Amino acid sequence: MRKLYHVEARWDPEAKVWVSESDVPGLVIETATLAEFEALMRQLVPEMIEDNEGGRNGVSVEWKASGAFALEDA
């Protein structure tokens, strides 16, 4: 049975950055663009999982991005 971790990139409109919410122990990401977030996540998550699990075999990562914006009256 594969172990599944979750990572979510959430847009913080006040700080104007993408921030991580995750069950990967120790993972904290904050970036200006979603592309930067994905690149950093793909680098850090395997390293952290290897450190915490002793390897990467049998591990999957599901990730998604979400954000919201208000439509102001013109």
C-alpha cells in the first residue's frame, strides 16, 4: 500500500504569495509565483520524505493549487 502525502499551494492575497499547506513534515514554502512553488515543492518534498520515511519507494504526493479573488463593483 502506497503512502500518500498532500501539498496545497494557497494564494495569500494580502501577502501576494503562494503558501504551502501540507502533511509533509517540515515543509514550508512561500513563493511569488505558482511556477516557483511547483519547482521548489518538487525539490524539497522528495528530500523531506526521504529524511522522514527512510526512502521514497511506496510514497506518492498529490498536490493542488487554490485561490480566490473578489469582483469589485466598477
